[in-house]
Amino acid sequence: MKVIKQGWCWSAFLLSFIWAFIKGLWGIGSAILMMFIVMAFLRDLSDLLNGSKFIVAMIIPIALGLRGSSLYEGKLKKKDYKLVDIITARSPAMAMNFWLEKRVQTAG
């Protein structure tokens, strides 16, 4: 069972390709890492390229922050995980506890 936070994903925003590798999103993580490596090798080109590198370096984390949770959810669906419930809680641990309590109440 997995708990997935909906909305902005801070860990994906802050850790980018590291977050992707941790979550098993190998293709996304590899693509991001390669983009960062290419940008590092191109550091000596013109100022225009430096501006472009800055934009790319900002777009990647923002896109991951916005879509990280849904990317991970999609990976889990491909592995036959099923959506069981949507719970509003302050943390994943609280969400799991609410779900377990709800399950115990309906079973008993």
C-alpha cells in the first residue's frame, strides 16, 4: 500500500532526478540527469545559452513539483496498484491512520 500526496511535490521540486530515481522513475530521472550534465558541459558558450540554461534549470524543478505526484501515481498504476480512497490529512502517516481506522470501523 502506498500513500501519495496530491498537489505540489516538494521533494520532486528540491531533489529532481534524485527524487525520480528514489521513486523508480528511471527514464525521467535519467533524462533530467543527462540534461543537467549537458548544461554543465555547455557552460562556456554565449550569454544567450547561459540564459537558456537558467530557464531550463528552473523549468525542470517546477514541472516536477507540479506533476511529481501524478507521475509516481502513474507508475504505480502500471504496476497494478489501485486507488482505494482519497483522504484529506496533514501527512501521509495521518492519512494511513485515518484509512486504517475507517477500515476497522466498517469491518467491525
